[in-house]
Amino acid sequence: MQPDKELQFLQALQKGEQQAVEKLVNEYYPSLLNFLLRMGCQPGDAEDIIQETFIKAARGLNNYQSRNRFRIWLFKICHNSLRDYYKKASRRREIPLDPVNLPAAGTDHPENYIMKREQALRVQAALKRLPSKQRLVVVLRYYHGFSLKEIASMVHCPVGTVKSRLNKALSSLKSIMQEGDGL
């Protein structure tokens, strides 16, 4: 969203305009759901976390500082809600092997679709083996397109730490994927 449109949108949200609330949900729900599924949530749990995210965002809207893009702020709230959820659950969730909201292959030939699907499942299984901090930076960077600086802001650490986690994660993913290729 462009900065001037974002400001208008936020003002409408602060006024409680129904269209702005609907736009908020329509705009961000799919990305938040995708993020949570890739981070290991079951679909039902992810929906609860997203609902909590929107509630926290609505309550904290007056504290929102426009120096950060709204999308970054919302993902930060979602990430914090996810951490809170894990603390409450006190057990680790598994990444679904068949995520329901991953993009479909479209009009590809059935063999191409199957190959892409198998590759996606292999990547998901490899992501599952990463430590959560490494998985987080990979998902935010490559599945949601956040910059290293934006990720650092979300996870409250220096950009160098994000770079290090990303580098270690990519190295680990490469090793994991090579293991499955015939070793």
C-alpha cells in the first residue's frame, strides 16, 4: 500500500469505518494465514491467532507509529501472537505436510503439477527441521518478501543477526534437501 493510501486507510480504521475493517481483513488475512501455516500452525489454530492479531491491532491502532509500514506492524503483532500461543500451549506444533492454502499449480500438465507438489512438500518438510528462529526468517523473507531490516524490526534483533540466521537456515536447507536427493 502506498504511504498516502495507507494513511487514509489507517484514519478510516481509527474511525471504525466498516469498509476499512473489511479491507483490513481482505487485504491481510491470506498472507497472515500463509505465514502461520508455514510456521507450523494447524489451520484452526492459525485462524484463532489471526483473529487475536486483528483484535490486538484494533486495540493498538492509536499507538501505531507510521515510521513502520502497517504490514510490518501487523506481521509483528501476528508473530507475537504466535509466540504467546506457543507459550500457552506449552507444546510444539507440527507444520502440516499438506498445507491447505499453498498456491495451486494452475493449468500445468498433471506431471508438472505432481512434481511441483512433491517439491513443495519436500521444502515444507525441510523447513520443519529448522530451528524456529531460522524458519521464521526464511518464511518472512522468501514467502512474504520482507526486507532484512523489516524482519529485524519484527523480531527485535540486529540486521546482522537476521543475516546470520538466514545464512545458517539456507545452508541447513541445502544440506537437508541434498540428503533427500539420493544420499
